[in-house]
Amino acid sequence: MSVNRRTFLGAAAVNAAAFATFPGSALANVPADLVPAGSSDEWDVAWTSRLNGKYKAVFDNTEPESGYGVWRAAAWAGQYMDVMKAAPGDLSPVIVLRHNAIILAMQQPFWDKYKIGASKKVMHPLTGEPTGKNPVLLDEKDGIPAPFNNAGLMKQLGRGVTVLACNLALQDCVDMIQRADKTDAAEARKRAIAYMVPGVILQPSGVFAVTRAQEVGASYVKAS
């Protein structure tokens, strides 16, 4: 966890009550990353309207764990179709990538450029060996056999699975880009967002994403 993120979490906890009484002008000198999120139209929260299945579950990923947390969402869906005789339309899985698992939301060029596999000590999901590949983006082209090749992030996104990423955790990626590329924070954030896997929806925080899914009926699963 970066120093900036630890600073954010500590300061947010101490100052949460104070923010409730601040007039707007009083926030002028507060660092941007300590200001509470603005109006809801700044975030895509329409995904909750798509969770219409009879069976709903939110898979909370906090660690990379070789991508197993993402695979577990696909396993759950397959088991419900097998045991409960559920049709695909009866299932509404939600995958949340937060804390250290935020790297799973990033495309392979990000992993390649910033040596994510080595720096985060990521292991291949099947061989158990160190890998520089984002494990949730592996599929049959990478030698992943069935049924695991259908559990990858892109395959699940293609089936309409909702995948959410934590904005607070994304700051770790922003910090990494800023240090490596010697750029300012605004440009680093723009690059981090561009590196995200298409279809992944950024949320104010992973906790926000998990609780919103639960509020519309999703069962909670600690996936990694």
C-alpha cells in the first residue's frame, strides 16, 4: 500500500465527521484526494439495474491470488447452472477488484511496462510459477485448458458479468506511473484509467461497490 493511500485512509477516518459540516468554500485548501466524492452523476452506478437474476452474488477480491477470485465467480455460475438448473439469465454475478487486487483490472501493457508480475510476486494460476502475465487475462491462447479458459476476465465481461474496480486502490497504480514516467498526478491518473481493462467500471471505492451490490440483493463472497 502506498504512503499516499495510507495517508488518505488515516486522514479520512479522522476527518469524516468534520467534512459533514464544512461549507463548500472551506474545502478550497484541502488536498483533492481527501475531499469526499462529488455528486453521483460523476460515477457510473447504473450497473445495479442490470442485476436482475434470481441468484446474485458479489465476489470481493482484495488480493491477486493468481486470479482465483475471478475464476470463483465463473465456478459459482457453473455450479448454479448444474445443481440449481439455473439458466444464464437467472445469474447476476458481480466481481469487485479492490485493495491489492486492483492490478487484475489493468491490461497486459501496464503489467509489461511496470513489471507488475515481479514486483507483486504474482504466480501463474495453474503452474504455480512466477508470471509476468495478468492471470485473469489468460485464456486458451495462453494454454489455459477448459473450463478455466472460460473463467477469464474478458470471457466473463463478454457474458455480461459486472466487474467493478476501486478508485482508492487505483491510486497505487497512479503513484507507480507517476514515479516511473516522471509525470504529474493528473497525467498519471489519465494513463492509469487508459490502462484499465475495457468494460471494468470504476467506483468511488471497492467497499462502496460491494455494499451497493449487497443492497440490491447480492450475497457476499470473500473471493480472495
